[in-house]
Amino acid sequence: MEFLSQKQTTKSRGDAAEETALSYLQNKGLRLLQRNYRTPGRGGGEIDLIMQLPDTTVVFVEVRKRATRAFGGAAASVGRVKQRRIIFAARHYLMRWRQLPPARFDVVVVEAEGLQWLQAAFDGGGA
């Protein structure tokens, strides 16, 4: 039972970080297109937030929450494998668009010290 309550607490903290990131990005002028987009099937990817800038650029946002900056902090936790999964999901998401918009991959880091928005945090061409 303790494991279950710990898992729920971790999920609720993650959801709260996502909500904080969403509010922050909306205050910066981005519009929410979709939240928690998942590709079908196993082994696919998930994107926390899909936003759009006023210039039509689609921004795929990974939200990372960490209590401390130990081991590189939240930003360091978005490694190559995670990036590949996000890129895969982004490509899947964009398949429904008639004309591909400009796009980029951002990371929003929520740590005890505050929130940091890393724009164009990684490149989608290398996966």
C-alpha cells in the first residue's frame, strides 16, 4: 500500500509541474494544442504539452520536475532515449497536418529553485 501512495504522490507532483508549466507558457503567449499526447502501441512516445506560438510554430514540450539539482537536475534527465521517444511522438502527431508547420522541442524544468524554460532544447533531426 505504501508503494501505491508513493506512486500517486509522484504522479500528482508531476501533474502539478505540468500545470505550472502550462500556465507559464500560456502567460508567455503560447496556445495549448494538446496535453499528454501518446502514440498508439507499446514502445512509442509521449509529449507532455503541445503548444503553438503566435507565429504558428508548434512547440513540443517535455516537463521535468526534480526536487534538487543533484545528478544534473531535471534538464539532464532528458537524455537521448527520451529525446528519441519525444521526436517519434512528434512525427506521429504531425502526420495529420496537411502542411508541416515550423516546430521545435522545448523543455520546461520545474525545480525547487523555480521554473526554467529551455527553448529549442534539442534537435529533432537526429533521431
